[in-house]
Amino acid sequence: MWAKVDERGRVYIPKPLRKRISKEVFAVEVKGGILLVPKPQDPVKELEEIGRRLPEKSVKEFRREIENTAVEEIE
């Protein structure tokens, strides 16, 4: 889905996508582009819940999985 960027650098996200995200997002630079990740309502609580479920993996493995999942979700 296409999004427009104006002369001031603002990104206009199409309505179908805006309905699925919160008003605040994290902009993450990934290989080949920028990934917008919705900010959770309570980031600390969400991280605690995620931390309890984490298997023993390296940070590199986690980063790869997160990037892959995020790209799959936006396609």
C-alpha cells in the first residue's frame, strides 16, 4: 500500500492502515526501508509479559525474528 510524504517529511498513512495502528508509532530503520511499529498502551507491562515468555536466544536472533515478523505483518 502506498503512502505519501510531503515536503516537510510527514507521512500520510492510508486510512485502512491508520485504523489498525495507535496514534503513536516507533519508526525503526531496517534494511531497505523504515518500519512503523504501533506503540503499546503500556510498554513496560508489555515488555514484562514478553520477557516471561522469552526462550534463551541471543539478541541477534531476537532482532532477526522481530524484523521478520514486523515485515510479514505489514505485507
